[in-house]
Amino acid sequence: MDNMPLPERLGRVTLNVAWTRRCLHSLAWIYEQADRLLRPRWIAMSNRRLRPLWGVWIALMAAVIFIPLPFGNVLPAISLVLLSLGWMFRDGLALLLACVAGAGAMVYMVSFSHLVVELVQRGWAQVPI
């Protein structure tokens, strides 16, 4: 089940030359840094039995990314990058850091939502009836 085909719609996505070059250089740099820093450790975090839980985590981070918050996609994206690198290098520390970044994203989402609700309630209280 490790070999999953690329969805056809995703296969049709194209970038212009400048963005392609930037993306490839950025990805190569990230991989280069990961190769220097990451190594197999805390192997239990990347156990096959945990894959369903990591799948839930990926879905949760994807959902948080699409919530329209200012800079609300940064921490979940970092979490997903760390998760993928952790799986590639079997580095449990990277997987733990993915959890920390994702937890930070959820705290930010809840805090921002609470702030918005509070502001709406205060504004509503000012409306004369």
C-alpha cells in the first residue's frame, strides 16, 4: 500500500519556469538541511501501526490550513513538512516537532476564533435595540 498513484487532477498542475525553479531550489535546500540534521531515532514514532493516527493528523492539519486565518496556514504547513521529513528519515524527533507545530496551529486557531467571537459579542452589545 506504499505505492499510491498520483491523482490525475494533480498531475495536470503546472507552474511557470520562475516558480518551478524557486520551488525546486527551496525543496532541494530543505532536503539538504534535513539530510544533515535528521537521522533514524525514536523509531517507535514511525511505526507502521501509527500510520492511521498520522493520517488523521494529516487530515486535521489540512483542515486547519483551509481555515481563513491570518498566517493560519504557516504552522500546519510546517507540521506537514516535518511529518514528511520525519517519515522519510525515520526520525521520531522530527515527528514530535511536527506534533508541536501542529498543536501550536490548533492553539492559534482556537485563540483567534475566541478573539473573533469576543469582538462580535462586544460589538453586538453596542447595537441599540
